[in-house]
Amino acid sequence: MSSGLPRDVDYSENNDAKLISVGVVFIVLAFISVLARLLSKILKHLPITSDDVLLVVAFILSLAQTLLFLASIDFANLGRHTRPEDIHYLAGLGKGIFVAALVQPVILYCSKLSILILLRRIFITPAFHLTILILIGISTAWFIATWLADLLICLPIGTHWHDPSKCDRPQALVDLITPIPWILTDLAILLAPIPIVRHLQLPRIQKLGISALFLIGTATCIVSVIRYTTLFYGMHDLTFDIAPVAVWNMIEADVTIVCAALVAAKPAVCWVLPRRWNEGRRRRWVGWSGSEIARGEGRGRSERVGGERVPGHPSTIEVRKLDAEAGCQKSSPHALHNPSITKKISGAKTLLLQQWN
């Protein structure tokens, strides 16, 4: 990034309104989404788990980053043209950019990890667990590499704000490479549950609804790509031209949090909406209701589980967990209490299923 100052510019021009409006709107959306996620746990009488804690941590850091950018409008002239006699603002801006570069990966990592842990708890097949562990390993490794690169790419650290021109080339290399794996892991996380959902014993409309719930995260990918392009804008007037990067930093962090929270926030939405809306949209699980099982009218095909033939699709228990985690109604106890299924689950998982029953 060049720290050169422009000539013949309108110094009254600024991005104050854009920075403030975007920062406030998106952090409020993130707050509402996280609150809905926690409220959903309370309504379903479920304990607060590690994925919820990670999401809260991500929100707190995103709030801190938003406040940093908004404060930078005054103390670092962010979004405004800098006069030659006000060049001291560049040091404050350099410090703000350095801190944001360290905070942003932590926000994205905590949000991704929250989604992965939630998916691992919902879908209990061994193959899917292996997929989740691989994605966690890749995300963790790349988070550590990205964070260390941002921290150590230009030493001593004070060079980032005392003489930023010396950091231009190495920082540009980091900015070019590091976002790409983040975007690819976003895509992998979005696509991972789709094959399992596709084979669930559910009406097609419900399959599409559940798939759409996970595919909400496509917004994260789109925002990440847009933010990636802002890193290559020309920086002839650093304090003014860096504003789009700050704007999309805030949007990316908050949209990622919103998408991660909404996956398990449906009970809160159902609780807030009018009763008639909930009743009109209440789902009916086919093949596993008590009356249909008693009459032998379940539509599920027979599958082998643990050496025994069990009616219904083997992923029925995953449907129940998904319903308990993200649905409006209680799950049926029949699938959860089938000994031939529950004996295949670890003690911790069995306790969790009992809580969701």
C-alpha cells in the first residue's frame, strides 16, 4: 500500500456515513442472530455447547473490530482524505489495520469451527465425522498459518505504522494468498451436509428446506470473494482508499456469524412468529409418527443397522437430531429409543439424544 498523499482533492469528501451505517447495521444483525441461537437452546431445554461459545466469542471480536473501525474515523482519519500537514494520521491507521488483520481470521475461524462442531453433532455417520475432522484440521492449520503470517510478515512489528512502505510487498503477498483457502473451506462446509440431507427419508419439499438452511452460507462465500477483490484497489490516498476494505471486513465478519447462527435458530424464530404462522408451517415427519408405525404404514425402506434389519432409513436418527436442534416441534421418541441404533452411539452421544428426546 502506498502512503502517498493526493493533490487537488476535495478534502470535504469522506466515507463517514458508509462506515457508520454498515458497521451498525451488520453488527446489530449479528447480535440478533446470536441471541436467537442462544434463545433456541433455552426454548429446547438444551445446554449451551462449545459451538455456541465459539459463536459468542466471534461476535465479541467482531463488535471490537467494528468499534475499532468506527473509532478510526476520528483518530486515524479513516475514510477521509488526509492533508499533507496531517500525515501523522497514517501511524494511527497503520496500527488499526494491523490489529484488524489479526482479529479478522479469529472471527472467521471461530464461526467456521462453530458450524463444523454443530454439523458433527447433527449428523452422526462415521464417514461424515471423518469429513468434519478433516475440515477442522484444514481450517485450523490455515488459521494458524494466516495469523502468524499477518503477525510476522514484516518485522519489527512497528514497521507496519512507522514505515509502511517497507511492508508493501510482503503484505501484498499475504493478502493475495491467504483468502483463497478460506473461501474454498467455506464451499466445502456448505456442500458437506447436502449428500446426507438428500438421502433422508423426508418429503422433497422438506429436503429442499433443510438444504436451503445450510446453503444460506453461500452469502459468506459471496461476501468473501467481494472482500478479496477490495484488497487490490489502488491505494493512492491510504486513509480514504482503505475505506472499502474496512467496510467489507465488517460485512464479512458479521455475515459469517449470522449464517453460522441461523442454522440452529429456528426455534426462536418459531417462538417469535404468531402462533397461526407456526401452525400453518408445522412439519409432519412421514413414516415415523407413532400412529403410522403402529399401522405399519411407514414409507421408509428396511436397512441393516448393527447386523439387524431396522425399518426406515438409517439416517432417521439424524433427522430427529436436526429437528430437535433446528425445528419447531418435538422429535418422535421411536427412533431414539431403538436399541439397535442407540447401542452404536457413544455414551456422550446417547446422553445428548436423551436430552433431545
